[in-house]
Amino acid sequence: MMPILLLSRLLPRLTRADEAEIHVVLSGIPHNVTTEMDLELWAIAQHIGPDVDDLTTRYLDRNLPADVLFGLDDFLARHGHRTAGEIDVGVPRWSEDPHQVLALVENYARTGGAGHDAARRFQQCAEEAQVMATEIVSRSPNRLHARFAAFLLDRVRQLAGMRELPKYCAVLGIAAARRHLRAIGTELAGTGQIANPDDVFFLDYEELSELIEGADHRGLIADRREVHERELRRKHLPRLLLSDGTEPETLLTVEKSDGALHGTSASTGTVTGVARVVRDPAKARLEPGDILVAPSTDPGWTPLFLTASGLVMEMGGPNSHGATVAREYGIPAVVGVPDATTRIVDGQTVTVHGSAGTVEF
């Protein structure tokens, strides 16, 4: 991964291409397990047909076309260890609660039926990337430089998508740990030592061992659960805290205006659309052309990128997950936009200037 990150940084200098051209080259890249997962789910959704109402109940009742049922079963068997916020062992996996996946499938089926083709859009990004790579190589001053530039561009495209694989494998381990902890929680709840199997996630391993040996940690669990639920209601998450608790960004002068927000350019291009402010991907309902406005994203959010036409994030920088995926999907994105989810109103028309790092509304 380090050589790929280094080469990506050096691409503009070594290939004599500007940043916007490099963004095009790095869109539609192959061998990305998360992108492949999204496109697989999109393909399954296109077999549902026009009736997408109450999809969760129909799936649980096995009342869907056979190819859709088998496709979803296979998808959850291979990708069910994932979810939004998946590095937290306390968060339920898709395999435990498929509602989020089925909500995405419902949205995919509806938007696909309306004429939006996410798979084709991704393929177009890949084709445009190849055209841009050929153009960059053609500007090389000599044959040797051209061969080197072509090799470099091809290697970065072929390998950059593999950056998702370490996280994907790490989450497999987290999901396995969750299964074991849930089994312990179920047994302890059955004996009345805890109220809920999920209570085990509010204890560390030493405390859990004490509980198994007979200690009463119900008060400790209740206190931590209360703190956890309070923190979930927090609207603002500092991107950086000093050791004395100071938030440096509060000391800076933030550029504000009535009609625009300022952040960091993450993916070039300009797009105007309806803003959809999303804090929970399981409750998202995006139409083709909508602009996703979110606090932050992780791989559990990426299925939404197939229908979004732009991205605005409160947190993150140019190399954050959402920024990188936006470039690969070829959608304009601005990240690090303070208070984006509160200053932008759901349903409001906004314009994302990806190159300038601004959002107008």
C-alpha cells in the first residue's frame, strides 16, 4: 500500500498531469472489494421488478423471486459481517439485522426502474479513466518516458483499489469476536446476570471474566450504557482534541457566508442537486441526482454512492474514505465542511464545486 500511496502522490510530477486529470484516472478503478460489493447488490436489486414495498418483511417471509432470495442470501453470507460503524464490535452486523441492506436494495430497485444505471455509470468512469490515461501518455516527450508513464498509470489503477482489503479482513475478525461475545452474553442473560445479551459490549475482557466468575457489574453496565446513549445524541464531533481538551478548530477563524460553505476539495467537478442530509445510512432514501450530506462515511455507507451525484462531509480530508470513494465513483465531493448537516437543510437545492471546495445553497 505504501508504494501505491507514494506513486499516487508522485503521479502529477512523473506523468506531467494536473490534479484534475489524475482524479479522472483514479475513477472507476477495479479490484476494490467494497465497490464490487455495492455493484453486486445493485445487480440483485434489478431483478425485483416494480413492486418494492415492504421488502424487509417479504424477504424474511421468503416472498420474493427465487433469484433475488438466493442472491440476497449469498450476499449476506459473504458480506454480512459488514455494517456502518463496523469497527465497533458492539454494532449489529448486516447478517443480524438485514434491514439496512434491504433498504438499499429497495432504493436501488426503485431508482433502477426509473432509468438510473449505476453499473453503467461506474463503467463509464472506467472508460473515461482509460481515455485520460492514454491522453497523458501521448504527451510524453519520448518513447521511454511514455512507456514509464503508461506502466505507472496502469499499476496505480490496478492496485489502488486493494486498499479496501485490509479493512475488509480486519472487520471479519471483529465480526467473529462479536459472535463469540454475543454467545457469552446470551448465556449470561439466560442466568439473569445481565439484562440483555448486548450488555457484554459495555465491559472489557477483564470485567467480563469477573462477571463470569460471579461479580455483579449491572450498575457499571447501566452507567456506561447511559453515557453511550448520551454520546450518540451528540451533534458535533471534534476532528482534533488536544490533551487538555481544547478543540483547535474553535480557535480558528472559519470562513462563512450566507450562501456558501467552505471545505476541502476531495473530488473535482460541479453538480447541482437536492441535498439529502443523512446521519444513519439505514434510513437514507436517495433519488438519482441527490447530493449526499453526511457527518462522515465508512464502507458501510458506500452503497449510497451509487445513486448520489455529489458528496458533502463534515469530517475527513482528501484521503479519507468518503473522498477516495467519491473520486472512484466520479462524483464531485467537498469534505471537512463544518456544520454541513445543520446548515444545509434536507431537500434544499445545493451546488457542489468539487474543485473549489465550496458548497453553494
